[in-house]
Amino acid sequence: MSPSPVYLDHAATTPVRAEVLEAMLPYLGPEAFGNPSSAHGFGRRARAGVEQARRQIAEALGGGAEPGDVVFTSGGTEADNLAVLGAALAAQSRGTSMRVVVTASEHKAVLAAAEEVERLGGSSHVVPTGTDGLIDFAELDRGLEEGPAVVSVMWVNNETGVVQPVDAVAERCENRGVVFHTDAVQAVGKLPVSLARFRSVMLTISGHKIGAPKGVGALIVRGPSPSAVHPLVHGGGQQSGVRPGTENVAGIVGLGRAVELAVAEQGEEGRRLGTLRDDLAGRLASEIPDLTILAEGSPRAPHILNVAVPGTDSEAMLMHLDLAGVAASSGSACSTGSVEPSHVLSAMNVPRPLAVAALRFSFGHASTPDDVARAAHAVPPCVAKVRRLAGVLGRG
């Protein structure tokens, strides 16, 4: 029997943890399946599960948020849109600037929301990053001078693992009276995440990155009143009207438990994942001398390793790795038959030959040293195959 595949794509999604599934099951069965808006016992039991999850999340994030600050969504993408587009629309309704500030390396959910702001008649200011992936503070200050409705800066980049100095960004925003939003999807459970030190902030989390199911996330709205974000969904009064609709009770319960576990385990787990990442990086570098570790000198979260090998391309590498039993990913996109570099690496001015060859290995709760050993064994032969094929095609 062949060994099970090695899964090193936890930044994309994670398996549901057993503890999370156990917490969810009662809300999928006959006792607590009710609509949480219903007044009868079935509904009250469902509502109790939702409120417990609010408390778990608020407490886990450093006690800086109240349970009522937690707005449940369908995931990180919706939460990012609600923060960025919702803040711009709220500003428009108040008669103030419908302007947003984002960084060039944000998740596409934030960048697309900023583009939608422009389509609706507002404007956006895109702050560049340096070759280290870190925000340009001088350009951020220029953006703040324009009086935006919200500034959005990703806490941990999902491709490179680069950690932005969110404390300093939040302080600048607070001094200007501007609401700060951070996509913390890749930060929760990997770094200490606390809202206690922020007075006016919105923060995005997503369940399926930390062992909860897909299709559930949250936007924590701390400091500004709920009217600071305009709803994007209409009809129904749930969640103070900020995000109406019948709640995904089982998913919300799972999210609450997953956040609780991730934050409780963060210190030890962060060290363990960092060891796995560095072990894989060292093994690959010893076997592939011209391998480049992207953003190596920058502050990085412990669970993401992005490498590039000249003479390869990420799509071909991922195909061969999959055949070898290793699941990884890249930020590149296949367009009209050619591989295009990710917008994150382009923003960092990574040379194109490296950017189109980038591979992301990401670790999670289920990752083991054996996964690292097997991946390190599989990558060099795949590099050799892809380079040989590239040479043959090039001569043809």
C-alpha cells in the first residue's frame, strides 16, 4: 500500500479538527437544529450555541472585543468585503469621503473590494510594499492625509508569510481618527493576536484556516459602532442588521471552538511549525543550491515557506509534486497558456523568472516531521524533471 499523500497546503485550507467536529455535531442533530431567531426551545438552543461562539472568539482575541462586536460571515472573503466596501458605503451615507487605503499585497478579497469602491464612485489609494514585502509607511501617511473611510493592511501575507507591523499601522490610523482593518486570517493561531491594544479596528478571521469547516468566518468590529459598516446583504434583522440572514449555527459553533483552540495552542504550535518550516527550507537549500527563499530576511509567520527555483515554473512543479504525493500551492495564475506571477510577488519586485517558479509550502496542526522529510525527498527529482522538460521544449 502506498503511503498517504503529504499535505503541505494548510494556508489554503485545513482539515476539520476532531474537537471542532465534536462541538458542531449537536447543532446538526435533532436537539439544537432550530433557527436561532425562533422563540421556542429548538431556536433557543441554537441561539445559545451562537452566543457561546461569540464569547469564545471575543475572549480568545485578548479580551479587547465584546461578544456583540463579532459579526459572523460566510468566510474571510465576505468579511474583507464587509470591512472595506461596507466602510466606504457607510462613509458615503454620512456624506464623507468614500475612499479606502489598501496595500498592493493584500488578499484579492480586499483588492477587489477596493476596485468595487472605485466602480461605485469612490476612490482607493494603493500603498506599495518594498522588496521585503513590508508596507511603505511614507506612502501610508500620504494615504491617511486624504481622510479615508478605512485603511486595510493584511496582518500575515497568505503567500509569503510576511508579517506587517500592524501595531504601528493601527497607531497611525488611530492618531488620524481613521478606522483600521486587518485581514488576520493567516495570523490567528500562528502569532499572538490581541485586540486589547486597539481602540478602533476591524479584524477578519476565517474558520477553514484553523480547523473549522469552510463557509464560516467573522468580522470583528471593535470601537466604531455597527453603523461604521454598511451592510452588503439586506433583509432580516440578524446581527443588528450588519450581516442579516439565518446564521450557520453549526459552522459558527465550530468557528468558536477552533479559535479557542488555536489561540490556546499558539505559543507551542508556532514554535513547532517554525521548526518544520526551517527544516524543510534547510533540506531543500542543501539539495538545490540555486533555490531562493522568498522574503527570507523579513519577519514571517512560522507556517509559510515560499521558495523559487530558477528554470522551473510553479504549475509544472505542482503537477509533478502531486504525482509524487506532495500537495503544495503557488500564487501564480495560468493565463492564456502562460504562467503569470502572483500580484504579491510582483508588488515585491521579485524577478519574473523567480516569481513564476514560486512554490508555497504551508504547515498546520496535522503536519509532522515525516511530512517534511518526504517533501524534501520529492522536490529535487521534480525540479530535475521540470528543468529537463523546459530544456527540451526550449530547444524545440
